[in-house]
Amino acid sequence: MSNLKGDISKLLKYGFIKKDNYYEYEKVIVKDKFKIIVTYKDEKLEGKVIDINTLEEYILVKVKDASGDYVGKIRDLYNEVINDITKNCFHKEAFKFKQTKEVLKYLKEKYDVEPEFLWDDDLNAALRHKDTLKWFGVMMTVSQNKLGFKSNELVEIIDLKINPLDLEKMVDMKNYLPGYHMNKKHWITIILDGRVNNKIIFKLIDDSFKMKVK
């Protein structure tokens, strides 16, 4: 699960309930004798099986050497729940760069926006305004040679909407590039490797977000 990240909206739709600082899901199994409790906290998914009569954890589920039809049945039901949650509510954590994660944190804390993986991969995601549903940004993993550099090394980038006059002043083909896969007169691309400081990026995010309010 280290390379997977939960989608909060999908977790809530699945049946998770928000607690103080985590999310919890319960399912009763084996004729109301046991219940599976799954929690998602600090980007970690954890589960356990509780004996409803004793209210104690049924730890045999997690003991590899524990055998028998009964234990096996409960273990299978537990694994089915965990696998189903993972399949329906999690996606691979596409972005690894330190600065990318800082940008994602800013987006979540200020605008409650998370990347939406709308394509059949985990390399590209849209940033969408929650009210208008319009895109104000795109985050991608691309090879540097597609951006005009000689290296084939993969980098993480963000595309943001920008005033064309500001775009003309900023583009230098190193720190600021014309929008990759977007309208090059209205979008700017920044590689999220620290070459542009967060303060500037956050300001550009704010400006792009405001442009998509209406």
C-alpha cells in the first residue's frame, strides 16, 4: 500500500465515515458474529476483525500459521473487503517529487482540491475548480526532451492558466515554459524540481484558480 493513495471522496461514497482525524468503515460478517473495521489515517489503510460477542480483536486473521476452515473463511472475507476498498478507492501515488507534494498539500489545504486522474494512467491529472468544474491546472510526468531539453529523464510539471501578457514576460524556456499539451498563449508550464520557488508557484495557482471561478 506504500505506493497507493486513498481518494477521500471515493472512500466516503464507499461507506467510510469521517471521525476526528481519520476515516472508518465497518462491515458485519459471519451471521453477525464478527465485524471488520477499516481505518484510513495519515494515508495509511489499516484493518482488523472484531469478535462482536467479546469486543476483542480476532487476531488469528493476521497470524500466518493459523489454519482451519473457520479461520480461513474469516481471513478470506477480511481480505475481500480490503482488496475491494483498495480497488475502488485508491490509486497509485503518481507524483514523487518533494515540490510536487508541497504543491498538492497547498491545493488541498487552501482549495480542497485533489488531482483527478481522468485518463487510463497514473501520470497525468487534472486540477478542477469544485464549483465551476473547469480545469485551472494540469499535473503531469513527462520526459524532459518533450519540453525542449536534451535529457530523457522524467520530471513532474504543472500547467497553469495565465494572462497572455504575463506569459510573454515570464517564458524563458528554462524556468517557465509555454503550456505543455495546452494552449501555449494562455497556459504556462513549470517543472516541479525546485527551480521556481513555492511562493511564486502558489501565486500562479491562485491566479489560475481565480480565472476559472466564472
